[in-house]
Amino acid sequence: MTRTVTVEIRSAQGTDIVDLEACVLATDAALVDQARQQAGVSGGEFKQGQVIA
């Protein structure tokens, strides 16, 4: 089973909003990391991420 989630990623480049399809068992930390990678934000540029929906 999957769910659609929206993640806000803050980086040195600004703020990105990323929609993901994810397993219902995925943790928020895993979702933020997946969204960061999908947005093309490197670990060094990453500041903060949050699941918002």
C-alpha cells in the first residue's frame, strides 16, 4: 500500500515542495531524505525537511 505525501525541503538554494508516492510504513526521516534526493539537493546544501501532508 502506498500513500501520497508532500514534503517541504529547505536548502541553501531556497524551499522546494515535493510530492512523493511512498509506502505507508515509511518514516518521516526516510520521506524527507527521498524528497531531498528527488529535488536534487545535496547533503551539504540541505538545511531542514518536513512532511507537511
